[in-house]
Amino acid sequence: MAGLRKLKPLFDRILVERFAPELKTKGGIMLPEKSQAKVLDATVCAVGPGARNQQGDMVPVAVTVGDRVLLPEYGGTKVSVDDKEFYLFREGDILAKWEESA
């Protein structure tokens, strides 16, 4: 993750890494690329400091590094770092944060 430390999101942007798509069914059948569902889950890798509200106060981002989030089907900016693909989203584009059940 050394290369990732060079990339620090600005404002309320969040850098995520999508989970890998399922390549096989539970029964072991290989799925063709067209049949693979788009993965909407991701892990937060880096976050910006937040954005300023109308009063000029800094509002921090609601997620932290390591959180698992739900992404919209479309959107985000693809970024390649050390031959790995990451995506940048604005905080408002993130749909939800997964909570661990007790």
C-alpha cells in the first residue's frame, strides 16, 4: 500500500477498492464475463478531510479507512495505482455503510 499513501483524496472524496466479482457459482460453474454481476461493495482505502458547510465549518467525512460501503451502480472515477484499480467517489455518492452485526 506504499503507492496508495501518495494519493490523498481532497475535500469530501473517498477512495475505494471494489470487491472482486464472483467468477464461479456455488456449484463450481465458471461464469462468463457478461454474466458476472457488477460488484457494488467496496472497502474504503483513503478519505479526504471533509467539506465546508455554508457557515465555513469543516464537516468531516462519515466513513473511515477500512469501512465496507455500498456504491451506486454507475459513477466514480477510476484511478490506477501500482497496477491496482481504485475508484474515487464524493461522500454524497456513497449509498450506505455496512455495520457489523452484534
